[in-house]
Amino acid sequence: MRLNIPLTGEPEVEAVREVIESGYLTQGAKTAAFESTVRAYTGARHAAAVSSATTGLHLALVALGVQPGDEVVIPGFSFPATANAVIQQGAIPVFVDIDESSFNLDPALLESAITERTTAIMPVHAFGLCADMDAINGVAARHGLPVLEDAACALGGTYDGRHAGTLGTAGVYSFHPRKIITTAEGGMITTNDDALAERIGVLRAHGAVRGELFMEFVDAGFNYRLSDVHSAIGLAQMARIDDIVAGRRRAASELTSRISGVDGLRVPSEPAGTAHTFQSYVVMLDDGIDRDQVIRHMRTRDVETTLGTYGMHLQPYFRERFAIADEDLPRTTRAHHQALTLPLYPQLTGDDMDVIADALRWSLQESARR
């Protein structure tokens, strides 16, 4: 049983065929329509499709004016692309520990991470659960800092009725196949800031402004565009996003009902006022349980599992460059070793849920015997 299977079908196939037969494959009308659809869905004033969430984060940091040597505050627990985008701009990621119940940046630790070199705060909505944005925005406002949401996993998630990706200065979604909707590869930047949106549009396409007959290059920009082939898939996916999000939430509820009483783990939480997308269904195993051994045992039952995500300070590049001790980020360190992602997607049946729950229960028992 796979960890995730995108919900795709004939509409996506037909959408791609239409673009290929048109002979216009690069960024064009389909991308514009995809951006418009995401704007309408999220309520964002502007949306710019990009080649990936990673390029979107980098592009947004550039447009926000982050310079080499600046500091950007991020959670310690995330896929390394969060930190990589900061480093690609020559800036320095400052890792903050997480709130273990949500896996999100702990706002209580945010103030102490800000220095005179801080130029942005970049919270991550871990696994599709919005971070505590009121608290984060409050700290940012006191220091006059922009907030860039890494909303890679959170399209369709909400916080006090507002969409993830529209809660800060700008937000970035991912459309990788493991995310809520997919374009195979791709991402989207959203913002309500007119000037920021204009700068993102220029930087996304080589720093060019199109005139009557040809382009004029006003900045040293990037080629971070999304093709119409990818955008056509995205449009087909957006037509079913309500069903996808509802299906993931239903599957999460059913899985929770089967494993909430299993010894040795804590099921995901959903604070009041938030709507979790459950891009990943991540449980926390008790100390003393060998998470990696559980993954191996689950594999023998043909159930794919993996770690939650990465304590970035534990990865070789970040460890060698920043020399952050485990005790500096204790909850991130624990989550890196004890968080476990289980299969979850709308296509799972009740029988599939039973298989996952039974395999997990058996794997925990086997791991406890060693």
C-alpha cells in the first residue's frame, strides 16, 4: 500500500491533450486561468504560478528584499527546501523549535530568535495544519517584518475561516504529487500586496517587461515560470479540490478512530478554528520505540510509511554549516526521530484502513520486543 496516490483521471489526460494539440506549451492562457482559479478559491488578490514551491519561496524572498547576509526565521522541522530557499538567496536560516502537538513553529520562541539582521519570518504549515498565525503575525508586526507562509502542504486548509497562504504577506503552495493537488511539478505564490505581486511577475520571467513589440529587461530575473501543460493539469485538479480535501479529512478521521487507542503513539491534533488538510497523516511515537524499525516492519506487511519530515539541523549540510546542537532544538530533534507518516489519501477504503491499523499495531508490538 503506497503512502500517497494522487487523485487523477481522464480530466487531467484530456486537459494535457488539449494543450499539446494547441501547439502552445509554455506559460500562457492555461496558466493565467489556473492562477485565476486559485485566486478565486483562496480569496487572494494575486497568484503567480511558478515551477515549484522551492522556486516560489526563493522568488518571494527576493521580491521581499531579502539580501545576502540577512536572517530569515524558520521552524527547525520541515523539508529542507524551506531552508534551501533562504540559503539560495545568500541569507541565513535561523531555526526555531516547534510546538510538538502541531509540529509547527512555536510562537513563544519567535521573539528571542529575531535580531537586527532579521528581514523575514517564514512559518511552515506542517503537513497541512496552519501555524498559529495570529501569534506569529503579532510578533512580526512589532518588529516590522514580512511573513512568508510556506503553505506547500496547506492548499485548502484554513485558520479562523481564512485560507492558508493568505494569512501573511505572501504564501507559497506546492503542487508536487504528494501535495493536495498536483501539476506533476509546480507551485504558486499568493499575496494581497499589489507592488509585491508586480515585482514577482517581473522576476519570474527573466526580469522582463513586455512592450508593444518586444520585451525590455529591467532586472536580473529568473526563469521560474510554469508551463501550460502543468497548468492544465492544475485546472483539472482544482475542479475537484473540494472532494480531495473532504476525502483526506474523512480518511484521517476514519484512521484516527482505528488507532487512537493504540499504545505507544499520539494521533494528529486539529486545534479549534483550524481545518487540517492532512496532506500527511503523521503520528508521534513514544520515546523508546524505534521508529525506523517500525517502518521496516510495516514494509513487511506491504504498507509504505516514512518519517514525518526532517529536523534540518540533523542533516549533514546544515549540521556542518551551522553546528546546531540537538539540545538547542529538543522538540525538533525528537520529532525527527519519533514522527511517523502513515498512508492517507481519499481512495483508501475501510478495508485499507483496517490493514494500516493492524499493521501498525503489530509493528509496534514487534519493535517493543527488541
